Amino acid sequence: MSGPWFSIPFGVALAAYSLVQLGSTPHWWNIATTAILLSAAVTSVLRGVLDLRARRRAPRD
């Protein structure tokens, strides 16, 4: 479950969830949670993109 077809959609869903859970009147813990979840989402999406690029550049047997 670490391939790009999991990492990219998971990262996008995690980013969407982090923004939705922020709510209309955020408190400091909502903002902190959003920052943590967004950083995890960015990491997941970047890992998926880098994995896709590595697979495209890898020599084929």
C-alpha cells in the first residue's frame, strides 16, 4: 500500500479531510491538527509522484 496509486489519492483525501475538519470557527488545536495532516498529505502525494517518476525512468527488462 505504498505505490503511487495509493499514495496520491490518500494524500488528496487526507488534505481534503484536514481542511474540512478545520470548521468555521477553528481553535488552536484545529489549526495544529490541520497543519500536521496537511504536511502528511503533502508527503504522501510527493512520495507518489516521485515513485511514478522513478518507475518511468527505470530500465525495462
